[in-house]
Amino acid sequence: MGKIFDWIDSRFGVKEPHRRFLQRPLPEKLNYSYCLGGAAFTLFLMSVVTGLLLSIYYVPSETEAYKSVIRINEEVRLGWLVRSTHKWSANLLIIFIILHTIRVFITGSYRPPRELNWIAGVFTFIFAMASGFTGYLLPWDQKAYWATVVGTSMAGTVPFIGNALLYFVRGGPEVNGTTLIRFYSMHVLWIPVMMFIILCAHFHMVKKQGISGGL
Amino acid sequence: MNRRDFLKRIIKSALALLGLSFLLSLIYIYPAKIKKKGMKLVHAFDEEELPRRGVKRVDFSYEYGNRTINTLAFIVMAKEGFIALSPVCSHLGCLVNWDRNKGEFLCPCHGGRYDMEGRVIGGPPPAPLTRLPLEIKEGKVFIGIKV
Ligand code: HEM
Ligand code: FES
């Protein structure tokens, strides 16, 4: 293992510039709650991988969506496992983001110079919620449909621009195939890409600013 | 065990787990059913039950694997002879009904309308009702079902 890695790294050169980062000083009083962000990241990666697998069988169309989900559950080998793992990792992601935020709050790590990283963190939370909301519609069953009807109708209550906003998220006055496709696109392309970008920024700042010294 | 060995072991376990997930993914991606789609003629009813004119709804069932599947079709006495129509609307797949008074197939979901031979005459359906193969042999009527 080591030999292969060394062969690659002697050309790729990722180890040397990170030596200082990997051997940087850490605050004395670290504990396992500092792993919560890493746990959230692991869950994010798991939902990405299982999501990629689901996209092999899922068909984002009005007539096929529900059938394809049933097929994944009942016919595809290990389909139930992939689908449940996607669901669990997505739900646990939200929980772990919240736990991580509580850790950052308790240790006061949001204070200067880390305010911007707190803001980046808020965006990861917004993206995770948006991903959950758009993903919920995809099975295209009664529960999904009506949850989306109710959820999107909230946009319509915004003063003045409510209706325009509603058409914007639904792709028309009602929830139909157009809504399904835009939610699918958001769920598998737009949100993951934005999440990736914001996480790069988040980790960049963790690296540059180091882990805060605690209270 | 010192910290360095411990971390090395953790990294190795993580890589093993990654390899396992990769294998499981391959199993998942490999198609579960390589059975080719075929057509199966099932004995639906007997010749004397054919409609003399117009349209008749027939309910029938057949064995598939270890399940009994109940289904239905419309038998139409058309100019060129008997035809069997699938009741599945070509719009979003609701089951259409034969309206004897209007002489049309009506879809309850979004108002799709088809004439007696299954051609679209109104509403959202993009295509006619599917014709199912129909064979009459030795007094028995067989309908072709996709399996
Ligand atoms: C997908 C969601 C998130 C992931 C994957 C993630 C990941 C991480 C990781 C791996 C760290 C390194 C330290 C640790 O693990 O505790 C970190 C630090 C940090 N995170 Fe997050 N995070 C997420 C969401 C958030 C949210 C919602 C906030 C705040 C609203 C936030 C604020 C911060 C801050 C301020 C730090 C620096 C902490 C310090 O230096 O002590 N993060 N994040
Ligand atoms: S399903 Fe028949 S008209 Fe829409």
C-alpha cells in the first residue's frame, strides 16, 4: 500500500505541501465533539455515492418515477439497501450538521476570525435542507406529491412577489411533471455542486485558520 | 499499540470498507433481470362470449411466476374483425371506461377520449390505445400479454 502511494505521490506531490498542515499544532482540549463536522462530511459523501447509484435506475418522469422507485426496492439487487442508505445518510446529515453547529457554538469558534466560516456553515445547512425537500418529491407518490404542494404553497404567501415565486419553484401554477424535473435537477446537480463549492470553502478556512483554541 | 500504528490500522480498515462498498455497488449495478421481454398468449375466454357488435369488456386472469394476475381488455367488433384493446390510457396510465351511450372510451383522470377502435378523439392522450394481439383457436380466445 505504502509503496503504491509513494509511487503516485512522488509524481503527484500532495504529501509534501500538506506535511505542515497534518503536523500542525492543535489545541490542548480537543475531544470527540470535534469530529462531528467530519462525521457530517462522511454522511454527505455517503449520500453522494448512494445517490449516484440510485440515479442509475431512477427515471425522473411523471409516468415512470414511482414505478422505477418500486423497481429499485423490489427487483434491483441490494436496491433496498442503497435506497435506505441514501435516506438514512441524508437524515443523519441534517442531525450531524446541527450537532456540529452546537459544538461550534459552545466552544465559541464562531468568533473572529472565523465568522465567515460560520456563514459558510449556515449555507451548508440551507443546502442540506433544500436537498431534503427536493429529494422528498422524487418517489412521486401521494405523500411526496402533497408534501410538495403544501411546502411550495408557502412561497405563495410572500407579499407582492408570492405568485411569481410560486410559479418559479413549481414551474407553473401547479405541481406536475415540470416540477418533478426541476426538483430532480436541483437535487442531483445544482445542490450537490453548490454544496461541494461551499464545503471546499469551509475546509479551506478550517485549514487556514486552524482549529480554535476553545473557551 | 502506538498512535501511528493505530491510525494506520484505521486507514486500512477504512480502505477495506471502501473496497467492500465498491463490490456491493457492482452487484447493485448489474441488471437483476436479464429475461428478455416476451409475449405470452393467455386463454382469456371462449369464442361464444365474443361480442356480436360493439365493445365488450372482458376480465381475465393468468399465472405469472407464482402470482395470479387479474387484468382486463376491451374486445371490439371492428370492420376488419375482432381487435383487443388495452384499457391503459396512453396519457398517464389510468384505466379507461367504455361509454356505451357516447360510443367512446372515456378516461376518468384528465378526460381523454378515444373512439371505438382506440383512436384519440379528445383530451391529453398522445397516442391511441394499445392493441393487444388476439387469436382464436379451437373455440378459445387468446390475448397477448407482455411479460
Ligand atoms: C454539510 C455540513 C457541514 C460539514 C460537512 C462541516 C464540516 C466541518 C469540518 C470537518 C470541520 C473541522 C472541525 C470539526 O470537525 O469540528 C468544520 C469546522 C467548522 N464548521 Fe462546519 N461543517 C458543516 C456545517 C457547518 C455549519 C452548519 C456551521 C455553522 C452554522 C459550521 C461552522 C463551522 C465552523 C465555524 C468551523 C470551525 C470550527 C473551529 O475552528 O473550531 N459548519 N466543519
Ligand atoms: S390518464 Fe387518461 S387522460 Fe390523463
